[in-house]
Amino acid sequence: MKKTVLSLLVVVAVFGFAFVPKANVAALEPFGKIELTGGGEKEQHDSGGRFSAEALGVLPLIGNFGAQGAIDYVGGLGSRIGFNAGPVIGWDGGKAGFFWNYQHRGLRDTDFLWLIPSIAFYLPQWNLNMWYSHPVSGASRGGHRTEYGVNRLQLTGKYYPSVDWWAPYLRRDNVELEGGIQANTFAGAGAHKMGGGGVGPVLGLAFLAMPGVAVDVVKATFDSEGRYRVYTGLEFFVDRGGTSLKAMRQQYLEPGRGDQAGGKKGINKEKSSKD
């Protein structure tokens, strides 16, 4: 069953990344945000509390073509710092991009690199997002361990109710309900050594607390191998005043916030080619 689900997700991702509309182009807009979060996570063998900070920006270049980049830091056991950057194209109803993502992990002084295609479609009350991260670096050794970057495929829908809520800024398009599915550790160097592929839900709830400030009540991912990431936090947007949360989400592409994962395999007593 798990292999069937993973295969279906891969097919959907390949189809989605290949389909980028040529017409109805829309110019990108300058955009930036800073995100601060806290919570907990469990990767392969490592778990604990985490604090993270991310700065992301979008720079228009020519018409509907531009660039997006981000830098992030995740503190706690297995702290890491990384950045990603790549081209972005926009059209009326969506965006697509292709990013390089580098990450350094301080616990064992290891380094990883991913390629990440990403695409989004915008419907009247929905933002649909899909991205796939694939590790292109091999094993990285440190602290008597061999670590690998692992892959992840994520598909989510963010729904924005078309009603006004009780608080001053909880108006139409300012409350976000997120649901989706993700699969990980089923491809890439070392995938077969990381405890097997995992499949599980993606959940989230956020709202615009005041102009330019969003509260992430909860963001969570889980998989069938017991790995998880749960956090809460604040996002500060640099955008035109009065913009809704839905509209601000449409200014950039996922992923962000150090979402790329790693895992370690056994004690590296010697640098064997078997690693």
C-alpha cells in the first residue's frame, strides 16, 4: 500500500512540475517576510525542541520572471543553517520555480545539497502547493556517524473561508486552514538505510493578527515511521498595506523554514564504500 501511495505522489508531482501555463502571465511583485517559530521535531534518530528563524524575499527581474531566495537557522540538537535560491515565473493563477538548497548541520559538521522544483495554483478560496526536494549530495561523515540528506514530496491545500470573523482583522481570506499529504525518504542516496519511506499528513492553522503579521497557531507534519515536525510562530510580511493573508501567501513559493531533512546511519568506524 505504501509503495502505491508513493508512486502515485511521484506521478502527480512530475505532472505538476511539467505543466506551467504559457499565457495569462502576471508580473511578480517585490516581497519579503521574516518568520520566527518554536516547537519540536523527530528526524531519523534525533529528536527534541527546536527554534527557527527564516528570512525570505522575492525580487522581480523582467515581467513575470524573477528570483526567490531564503536563509534560515534552526537551533536545538542538530542545529542547522541553510539557504536556497532560484528562478520563479508567475502567471494569473499560479507560480512555479526551481531552487538549489544548501544546508550545513552543526552537530556533526556535515553539508548537504538539494534540488527543489515547486509549483502553486491559486483558486478563489484555495492556494494549492506542491514541491519535491531531492538530495544531490551523497553521504557526509562526522562525529563517527554517516549522514544523508533525504527527499520529500509535499502536496497541500490552504483554504481561506469567505466569511468575516469576530476579531478586527479576522476578515475574509485572513484565516488559513491547511491540509495535505507528504512522503519522504523513498529516494536519493542512503534512502534505503534511513528506516524506510514514510507517508503522513500535513496540518496547519494560521490567521492574520494585524496588518503584516500572521500567527501560525500550529504547523505539523507526521509520517508512518514516527518522524514528525510540530511548531508554532509568527510571520512578519513586507508587502503592501491591507493585503490579505491569502494574497501574501501567493507572493512566494514553498518550501522554506529549513524544511529539508537529514538522517544518520550507524557508527562510522571506518570510511567504508558501503556507506
